[in-house]
Amino acid sequence: MPGAVRRRRRAHSFQMRESQTGPPGVRDALLDGLAQADLAALGRLAAAMTATIGRPAHAQAGPPPGALLDQAGSPGPWLAYLLRPDRAGCWLAMGWQPHGGAAAVRAALPLEVDDHFRLGPIADAPERLAAVVLWVAYEAGALPPEHRLRNDLHAMVMLHDLLSEPAPAQL
């Protein structure tokens, strides 16, 4: 009988550790993605996004590779972590689909450029990056702490949600 109790405690202890580990934090997932950039690493980044914001995200092979908030292919804003081609960093970017509407959205936003969030397309980049409305750059060797990454992600999600709402009808 004592052996049964001991086994049950070990099983319970394992279940507690398993439930406490969960998906990696955003910082660890970004570091993993920058180091490997395969679909498994990008899937972990998508899982970290999902765990942080409570919405489904998926891995995206690219170009550029990253993790994208699910949007069902509808027109409007999109939100993603996108890895730089040289893997020396990444961007948290909110863009517009179709990409031709991004400039009008940027012009309509009452935002100013600062040293952290940047308004405008990401220069010298593929078409997807030309559709970026607002972005933050992160360097692989100097990723901010987890709480800063989470705050940035939540700020972008709030703006994404505001831009996703239908425009109010004119009276």
C-alpha cells in the first residue's frame, strides 16, 4: 500500500510540473525561432503568441517566416512576428491586407513615430513587409525582457482590434 501512495504522489507531481511548464514565453520562443527558423520553432512561437494573447496563431513559412495571428484571410489588419532574412533579429508587425490599402491606413492613424514603435513599411523588404502599418524591431542579441515583449504584443493587439472594427455609419 505505501508503494501505491508513493506512485500516486509522483504522478500528481509530474502533472503539476507539466501544467506549470506550458508553452515557452515569447522571449524564449523568439530566441528559438531566430536560432532554428524551422516550422517546429515557428510553431512554438505561434503557441507563445496564443498563450500570451488568448487567440489562435499559426506558423508561417514565409517569406519572411514567422508566426501570424489567425485572421481567416479577411481584408483588414494582420499581426505577426516576422523573422529577418539574416536571422539577426525580427519584427513585431501589424500590417494591412490587401497590401495596397496600407498607405491609406498609415495616413489615417493618429500616431507619431517614436524610438520604439515605428509607423510605415519596413524598408527594403518583400511585399508582405511593404504592407506593414506599425512595427517594432528586436535584435537577436538584445531582446528585451519578457514583460516588455508581452506589453508590446498586447499594445499591437489592441490597435489590431480597433482597426478590425467596422467604421461607424455616417448620420
